Amino acid sequence: MDTHYSVIRKDSSSWTVDHDGDVGGEYASKEAAFEAIVGAASNSIRDGAGVTITVPAPAPGESVLGTKG
């Protein structure tokens, strides 16, 4: 069994997490969303699942962490 986590843009100032189609949470940066994924992914690994985590590169004009400013 494989499980997939993706950091995705929620709106112009926040990020969310998609876990196998279940989208939830609101984070101020891509880094914060990623850190939330790590704990859940660790549990998935302990359950015997393969894990894929995807975090997008910055869009043109976007800061590295996807935050304003």
C-alpha cells in the first residue's frame, strides 16, 4: 500500500495538505504544511505503507516558502 501527501496552495496566503484525496488543514507556509505531513507520514511508514510527499517549487514571484513578504 502506498500513501501520498501533497502540499497545495489553499488561497493567496495559506497552504493545505492533500492526503490521498482528503484535503485539510491551513498553514501559513509550505514549510509548516510539510512539517505537518512528516508526523503523519511517519505513522504511515510504521503501518507498512510506502510514502510519497510532494511540495511544489515556488511559483514565479513567490517566496521560497510561499509566504507573502
